[in-house]
Amino acid sequence: MHPSGLGSNAGAQLEASFCRDYRGDNVQILPQALGVYDKTYDSTLYCGRSIPIL
């Protein structure tokens, strides 16, 4: 059995999915999303807090 606890094939597939290059449409969406975020940001509520972007 694979060290992940999955069968060797399933473990290999899982590892391969995390190791391959990925480029979805997030690169195009992020600038638009930041514009929306900027319009809705209220510094009286969120000042000093970080909001993660994944």
C-alpha cells in the first residue's frame, strides 16, 4: 500500500495532480475580482485584518 494510505495507483494519481503545472482561468478573473473587492471593502470593519486570496 502507498504511504498515503491509498492504493498505489490512487496515491500516484493524487500526487501527480498536485505536482503538475496548473493554469486555470483564475489569472484572468483575479483583476476583476480585486476590483469588486476594492468597491466592497470597508476599512472601518476590516482595517488591520488580512484577507487571504487563494
